Amino acid sequence: MNKIKKGDTVEVISGREEDKGKRGEVIKVLPETSMIVVQGVNLRTKHQKQVQAQGRTVKPGMVRFESQISLANVMLVCPKCGKITRVSFSRQGDSVVRVCKECDAVIDA
């Protein structure tokens, strides 16, 4: 079970100084490497050359994009209480749901 899923809001707790304390939505989860991509966090710049391939043209210039960040550097933000929290799991019927350790609210609706 993953404690953080696509669409969750997370806060950066360690890493680069300009990213600490930022909150953003998880765009992509890479469980095999324990990395995630968070919107607006860990921004990188790529210098793109002009490419003409298969009938389409890619414009040259600088492209800004979000890079990966380790799962250990972020904590989940509870949608109910708005605090960063650890996650526990609980059984409800046949399903397993994530629960906030701060306010005991069910995160998975």
C-alpha cells in the first residue's frame, strides 16, 4: 500500500532550501524508485534545441519542468485538518483506507 497517491496534496519537509515548506499536488508516483513528482516543486530548466521530426517542429528555448523528489522528503497534508501528518491504515468492510494520525479522519473517501 502506498501512503501517498496521485492527486494528494503534500508538503516538502526537507531538501533544497527554496522548496522547503512548499505545498503541491502529486502529479506522478514512481513506486519502483520511491520518487514522486509534485506540481511547482523541484523546478528544473532544460535548454531545448529545435527539432524537426515526423512532420512536427519543437520550438527552441528554455523549458521549465518539475523533476522527481524523494518520498522521504515530503509529508501528506490531511484534507480535513490541513496539517502535515503521518498515515495509518484501517479496515472498513472489505477495503483498506488511509487514516490521518492527527485528527483520525479517513483520507480516502
